[in-house]
Amino acid sequence: MYLKSLVVSLLVFSFSYSQSESSLICKNVDEFTDKVSYSTIDMMINYEDGGDMSSEGFIGILFLNEEKGKIGFSSFYVKVLGIEGCVDEGSTLDIIFENGEKTQLVNWKDFDCEGKNYFRLPNGKLDLFKSSSIKGYKYTNKRNYDTMISKDNLDDKGKNYLKDTLLEIDKINNGEVVVGMCKD
């Protein structure tokens, strides 16, 4: 009798402990090579303070990778719209967090005339990105020193995109959440 109750209890527990699927990260499988790649489901969109809310701002996406069975990130891609001229390696993205701390990201990609920038998140500051929402962004084009600020126009997604995505990566890597297939 005891063994039967134990088996029933274990079955009930295993069915009640089903993992939820990530709402922020999905995977694609190349049907020709079976290679798996990961993507964020959404992106960050921030408009320039005082801008026209359509052609002046930032589009940001965290590029993901997998290494040794764990999901990580390779770059924070930011496309800047409304900045005159080309951008270059060394352009900066200054970030102010709601807790008052600040950091600066530096574009590592060479010359580009479409506003594409690639930033690495500093390993020593990952806990900051995971624990505090962002209060504002300031992009500076190294080539001509044009700047664009997005602070007053930030919505919840703009403030929390990096934090939510990084925390979701931790949940996936800890087995708390599973990654589903990307929808077309």
C-alpha cells in the first residue's frame, strides 16, 4: 500500500511540475543542417526625446548563441535611426539605470552607413543589467559626434528589455523554463 501511494504521489508531482515555455526566447532549427539558433521574440524600440516618434530612435536586439549547452548572448545590436552620416567603431551607448548607476557600451563594429552598432555587455556589470531597469540611453556617433537621447520617451519594454531577457536566459539555463520553436 505504501509503495502504491508513493508512486501515485510521484506521478502527481511530476505532472504538476511541468515547465513553462519562454515568452521571450525561441529557437529555430535549420531543416537542411539541423543547426539550432536562438532568438529573442521581441525587440527594444526607443524614440528620441522630442523626436517625431517614427524616424528618430533606437531599435535594439540581443543576439543569442549557445555554447556548451547553455544559452548566452554575443552582442547587443542597436540600429540608430535619424543620425546623420555613417557610424564607426568606437561610437558609444551610455546607459543610466534607475538605481543611479551608469555604464558605457562601445561599438566594436567597423564603419557602417546604415546606423548598425554592435555592443558587448560588460561581464562585470551583468548583475547590474539583471537587477535594475534602464532610465535612459544616450548614443554618440564617434564619426561626427551627433548624439541621440532616449529618456523621457522610454516605455516599460525599453526600460526592461535587457533585464528581462538576461533573467530569462538564466531561467532557461537553470531548467526553470524551456525554449519553444519560433513562430513564423
